[in-house]
Amino acid sequence: MINLKISDITQEDVSAVVNAANSSLLGGGGVDGAIHRAGGSQILEQCKEIRATTYKDGLPTGEAVVTSAGDMKAKYVIHTVGPVYPSCADRCEELLTNCYVNSLKVARKLGCTSVSFPAISTGIYGYPKDKAAKVAYKAVQSFLETDDTMEVNFVFSSQASYEIFKNSIYK
């Protein structure tokens, strides 16, 4: 099941929220900064451990890793790095698709029943919201065809972003 809603992703009462992270995993602006602030120091410490062991050069675009959600209602935060548009050139769609699919694969391994996504790469990374919506919806819908045990939410911070996404996927 796929839901669209306007909400604060840091307040989602789900198994996992997805963080539109930067490759450093050390926090940033937008959704990334909000999640790090809401979750507290536990998320940052676990991200530092991931950087020190698994991804010493930073998390590659399209990959996904997990930490606890710290002080948030969710149990986990799945961190993924979206592509920077348009410098991703002819790989933009592939890389953005990987963000959603790899995040859902991590969620499945964790036994998650509900996952909330922000609109990955549509902030400072500049991916056009209408194009990103189509890629995101297609990726999630395709994944759920093989795994219908999860409820997936697309969470938007504004009515305008919600409308762009809704209008893009239902054309």
C-alpha cells in the first residue's frame, strides 16, 4: 500500500523513516538535518561508526544503510544518498530508483512493516519534483509487487510538494 501525506517525517510512527542523507552521513540541511536533530546524538554516533568501518569514503549515491532512530517514534532510520541533478547525467533515474529500492531492501531485511520516505533529491540536490515523483512511485510500486507486506508513505512538508507529486504520478 502506498500513501501520500503532508507531515513532519521526524514524527512518523512507522518502522523506519528514510533520510535523504549526504554521503558524509554526518548530518546536513533539510530532511537530513531535521532527522539528526529529532533523533539525537545516537544517530550521529552510529553514522560515525558506519563511516569508520564500512564506508570510509562516504556512502555512495543510491546505496542505503541503517541506524536506530534515536529519540524519534520510528525504530530505524534508513540513510540513502540521492543523485545531484543534473550532474548525474544519464544515470539520474537509475540512481534515484536505487535510493528507493535499496532502502526498501534494507527495510525488508529488518522486518519493517511501514516505511516513510521524503522526496529524495528534490531539495538542494535539485532533482525536478515532477520527474522525481514519477521515478519514486514507479520504484516503490514495482518493489511492492514482489513484497506486499509493507506500507509505504511518501511524506511531504508542504501542500505544494504534495500536489506536485500527486499530479505527477496520476497523469
